[in-house]
Amino acid sequence: MRLTTIRITPDRTTAARIDKKHFTPLPHPDVGALIASGTDWPRRAAAHTGERLPLPSATTEVPPLTLGRVVCTGPNYPTRLKERDRQHPAAPSMSLARPHAVAGARTSVPLPETSSRGMAWGVELGVVVSHRAHRVPATEALHHVAGYVLATYLYALGDPAKQDGPDGLRPLLLLGPDLVTPDHLPIGGRGLTLTATLDGRPVQNANTSDLHFDVATLLARASDLTPLEPGDLITTGTPGGTLAHPLGPSRSLQVAIKGLGDIDCLVTDA
């Protein structure tokens, strides 16, 4: 099942199921509210009938869900570890993040005035939590996955030592366009191709099977750090390739994960 949030009036959004040629609106303001509405939300979302909206008549420029907490993962691809000159860690490096804003899959981003070196970025697989998880073993972790989503952090480059993590930098998080439930993807989100182009030039090309720590391990570790609630997001880390390509004014970024969709972002002057 593919789910998203659409804007139906200037001040009203609704969660929606994406069917072959139309949206089916659901009785919740966004996908996050749907997930938080009870553990049987997948059954209700799949069975819901009613009004149909043609795909071209509604926008998906808003994020698919209002997030709870965000747990970020540090370097987790061999290519990222290599370009940061780091050894493979024995345990995931994870921290809570507080994005200053969350934007959708079609957006323009002003370059922060405090950023003299542009913005760091990277394509990531995002994992959305379905129900409360606290100290969950990795063998049970995938039962707590509501779905997967494409995610990209943008944060001002200041301290080079922080290029792999948004802690303290209050990043912008781009999210969407859809949340895809686990039954529509390989187990654990493995085998998905991640790509990124900057001004039309390929910068990143990797596969989620290359993750040093897989989704089950990351969710289990995150649930040790903090009790996870429905709608919380875990980002799984970005591949290598972006450190030499910061975002600056008038640069066009497109990131994608096969099966999840793509994000288009244009950076503008502050």
C-alpha cells in the first residue's frame, strides 16, 4: 500500500491511499495521524472506500506525515565510512535530531545566511515506526515498521567535523513523496537502489543491501536509546559521494529510491 498526504484546500490536508489512477482520501489529516490512530490502521486504510480524486488534481508537495521524533544514523555505508576515513563501527552511531522544518518532495530551499560553505545533504532510506517499541530485539524489530520513505537532510556547513550528523545544526528534512508499507517492498527494505543527481550530474548510486547495519538492527538500537512511538522516523545513513558537492544557490537536487519515489529540490538565494 502506498500512502501520502495531499492538500485539498489551502488550509486543509488529508491522508490518502494511492490507487492505480487516483487518490482515495482517508479520514485523517496526514499519514502520521493515521498511523497513530490504532494498531489496525493498515486494515482500515486498505479497506476504506469513498471519494476518489484523480492523480493530477491533487498535490503531493506536503510531507506525507507529521513526524514525532527523528533518530539519525551516522556513517552506515562502506563508501561513507571510507570517504570519512573511519573504521567500520561495532555498533550503530545514532542520535535524536530536531529538524527546524520538514518539507515535501517538491520544494525550493533558501540557502541559510549563516552558511558560507553551502549545505550538506545525502539521500537516505527512512523507516517509520508503526507502534510503541522499547528495547525491542532485532529479531522482532521489523514488526514495528509502518513503512519506508525517502528522506534527505539539508544542513548548513559550518564545522567540518559535523558533516555526517545534524546534531546542533537544526537541519531541514525533506520527506516523501509517499510512505510505502512493508508488504510492498523487500523484507527490511533491502535491495533498493538509491540515486542522487546534482544539476543533472550523478553524485550518489548505492543500494540498501550495502547498509553496514540493517533496518532491524537500527530499529532495535534506536528503541534502546529511547521509547519509540507511532510516527517516529529513523534515518539509516547516506552513501558516500556528497562531501565534495555541497549545495549552493541555484543548484538543483534530485534524489530517489526505487520503489519509494523521488524528491526535487531547488536551492535559492537567502
